[in-house]
Amino acid sequence: MFRIPETHPRYKSLMKREKIVAGIEAGITSKQGLIAHGRGEAFDYLIGERTLPAAFRATEAAAALLLTAKKPVISVNGNVAALVPERVIALSELLNAPLEVNIFYWTEARVIKIKEHLEQHGATNVLGAKADARISGIEHARARVDYEGIYSADVVLAPLEDGDRCKALIAMGKKVVTIDLNPVSRTSKYATVSIVDDIERALKNLIFMIKEQKKNGKGKLLEDYDNKGNLRAVINEIAERLKDEELR
């Protein structure tokens, strides 16, 4: 990995890019995934590279939903595996929820590499290699899922998700929690709970909130939580920030 000095003003952002590049070299991330990451970066600039109040509220709702799920599953693609393997594994253990490899640019070799990559970081329950079921209404490879995993789940945490698969999962009667920096993406609009935040920040906050809710008793999904209303709040918070931002 290219050495970037910690004094660089874009240090954290550049390190994430290097993780994606390393993922490509290791065969777990697609080249197209680097483009998708860059698109997310653009939205993070608008957000101010911080967690907005509305994102905290969505994360709180997501924690409650995942804790009350009967069979939660965490979907992992190449970018997720490259950027946050430790955090996604920690969340898996906290929820007793399996990880399932699910990728758009599918090859058996890449699925196995992602699975092995997660296992090297300590994961013990990784699905996706079997892929013995399909999500109806999707023609591309992300329709392939494990019957005992995503196909049978009642709640799916799907970070960095495709909009059409999110919509298809909802059509199957599942609840979907997604992490997406774009508040107007199809994924954000279709999901049950959309956390508009960087995946590293979002998972850190989600793990913290789940631990807190576990200590205080499993919470119910906030009765007044409205995902579309929360997305509107995100957009308003971004707009207000841009109005107040001084050019330097």
C-alpha cells in the first residue's frame, strides 16, 4: 500500500482509496467498485465528512430493527470487505448474524477470495459460496443468494447496495437496512432504514448503539421513524451546510 503521511489533509479519504486499490490487487474488489467509491466520496464532501444528525437517528432505528430481527443477515460485497472487514465481523458477532458474500461482478473465484479474506480477519460464519436460491425480479448475478442466508432472512443489512436488489428484497417482505452516502439513490429510497453516512463511521456508530440498546434492553423500532422524512432531513442538513460554508 502506498504510504500517505498522516499530516496530509485528505489522509483518511486517501487511505480508503488505497484500501479499495489493495482490494482490487487481491482480487476481492472490482475496478468498477473503485468508481462507485469515488461517487460516494463526492457526497461525503457535501456532507462535510461527518455524521449528520439525521444519520444518527437512522442508525438508532437500524440498531433497534436489527436487534429485534428473528433472522438478520449482513450482505458483504467487495468494497465492504476491503474497507471494513473488522467492523462488519464485529457486527456479525454482536448480532449473531451470518455474513453473506453477494457481488454484482460475480465469479466463483472472487466469492471464494472475499470469503477467505473475511475468514482471515476472524469471521467464522460466511455464506455466499453455495448460492442455492435466487431473488426474483433480478436478472444479474446479485440475484444469487444462499437459501439459509439472505433468502430466509427477515432483516438484511446491505451496505453499498444496488437499488434494484434492495427493491426486490423489500418486495419479498424483508426489511432492509442500507448504508449509502447518496440520499437520493434508489437504494436509499427503497430501504426500510437508510443510513446516509460513510461506511466506516456508520458501522462504528451502529456497533455502539447496538451495544447500548443491548445494555438497556432491546428497543423497538422508533414508532415515529419515517425513512423518507429522514432522507428529506438529510438533504436539508446538506443544503444548510452548503449555505453556511465559507469559501477559503
